[in-house]
Amino acid sequence: YSNYSFRMEKGDALIMVSDGLVETRDKDNNVREFEDFERFVNEALASESQTPRQIAEALISKIKSVHEGDVLEDDASVIVLRY
């Protein structure tokens, strides 16, 4: 593993997720593109007034809404930090 450091500014969010949220499948059983996940994150971050919990819930809800079925096959872990 590598160490990284960065500065967060007011309103920034750091989102950490497990691969189970990134590598979901569509209705044809194809693994979704990473760009889809990026779009879901941006949609979840639409409002700067959202709490970390609201961001996490919006992200998981969006992923489940486009996933085949309501249950994800892999772990679904998300941590959101908001400055």
C-alpha cells in the first residue's frame, strides 16, 4: 500500500467503498463501467448540505436501483467523510 496525504476544504467529501459497490452488474449480467459508478457518486453528492449518512444512502440506493435485483452479490461497504 502507498501513503497519500491531501488537504480537504470546506464542503469536500471523501468516499471510500468496497469493490462490491463498484463492480455491480446490469440486467444483462455485464459488469458496469467505472464511469457509471463515477456518475452515481456525482449524483449522490448533488447537494453540499447532505450529511455523510445521506450521501452513503443515496449512493447505495442509486446502485441498487440500476442493479439486477435488489440484493448485491458482494459486500457493500461505504464510508463517507465530509469536511
